[in-house]
Amino acid sequence: MPWVRASLRGQVVYAETTEAGQLALQGGRVEIRFKAGGPGEEPPFAGKKYLAAAQNLALLAPGSTEDVAAEKAEQQAKAKPARKPSVKPSPSASAAGLGEVAGEAPSSASAGPNVLIYTDGACTGNPGPAGLGVVVVGEDENEELSEYLGHGTNNIAELTAILRGVELAAERPGRLLIHTDSQYSIGVLQKGWKAKANTELIEKIRAVLRKRGGVELRYVKGHAGIPLNERCDELARAAVVGRRTEQRTVKNAAARRTA
């Protein structure tokens, strides 16, 4: 069957389709691959097989530039696994909007223990009904947000989730460590990628990050069994399904981890 480029939660993948160009469903899921195979490989888009929920996939038009930067980053990461740096990068190495900006005094918000935040976005169709999930980890209780965004794209949901994470932690001192499975969001907010869409939203978030200071975005692999990432996914999808926004405080049963 044909294989086409598709967007899976902000990442470019290769999805199996029918001869008619529709996603080839296997019990509501679709076989995907994250990289192209070599000549003569069957299927042509090879690598490890994954099954993704059909509602999480959006077909990309041939030659589409959407998420090209994310696709390149994913392929490079798979070709050469990243190694954990032995030292932390200096603030000047961060993109404008994260950490202390050159020429500015360090923010008092960075004084204190690290604040762990997990974020995720969801979209049924791309664009389509969108929602987000955020968990701000506390000593004894976690703050959770499930917010319906209306009609939007997956990238808008991922970006807005990061913004909401900063807003929820506004009164908490300490460095914000925001965990996201969106390579796109990290790229445009932290790595200096040039944004071709969502520019107003991105500039707004950059301004909020500059004002806050002491913020670091960390990539976590989606759908890999990471509890708080999975919880954010549940919150985002609940917002889309229920078309509602809810904020709650829940007991943190697990011991708080430092990072």
C-alpha cells in the first residue's frame, strides 16, 4: 500500500494508506514509521513498526513545509543519539526568552527549588477541535489543567500548553523545567528555529518566558509510558472530547523527584 507523510502530534512520520489515499486502519490504528528506508526495502518507509491512533494523524500535502524542522531534528536524533552534556549550557547559549537574557539581571523567580511542569496538546484533525493538558508538580499536590481551545492545530495546542504551564507556576519561585513531547515547540522557543506560522503566539510566549526568566524546555518522548506525560495527554483529550475546561488540585501520591 502507499505510504505518505503525516503529522503525528507535531512530528512528521510516514503513514500507511489505502490505494484511495485514506489511512489504512487496523482496528482504529494506523501503521507508521519514523524514517525512510533504503532502496528496495519493503515497505519503502522502513524502521521499527509503530501503530498510532488514527485521530492523532493528519495527512500532509506532498511537498508541505509543515514541521520540516521537526522532521529534520527527529531524523538527526535517530541517526546520532544525543549524549547528555557534561556541563549545563550557559545562559547566553539559550534562545531569547529562556533563562536569563544577556544584559538583564537574573530573575528572582530562578531562586528556589526546581518546579517540574509537564505539558501536552491534542487535536482531532489538524486543524480541528484542540485541547491541552498541564500538570504542575508540587510537594504534596499537583495542579492539573484540562483546557478546550476550540478550533486549532496541534502545534497551537502544544505551544499554548507551555504558556499555561508558565502561568500556572507564576507564584512559584524556582527554575521552571517544562517537559514537552513537541520538538516543534522546543525548536521555535528554545533553539532559534524560524517560525513560518503561529508567529503571534510564539512571540507572546517568548515575551512571557523573558519576563519570567529561569525556564528550560525539556523533550520527553510521547506515548512512551512516562506517567506525567501520559496524564497530560489524558487531560488534553478529555478537553477535546468534553469541549470543556477544568482545573483541579490532586494528591501527589508519588514522591517528588528533583531535576
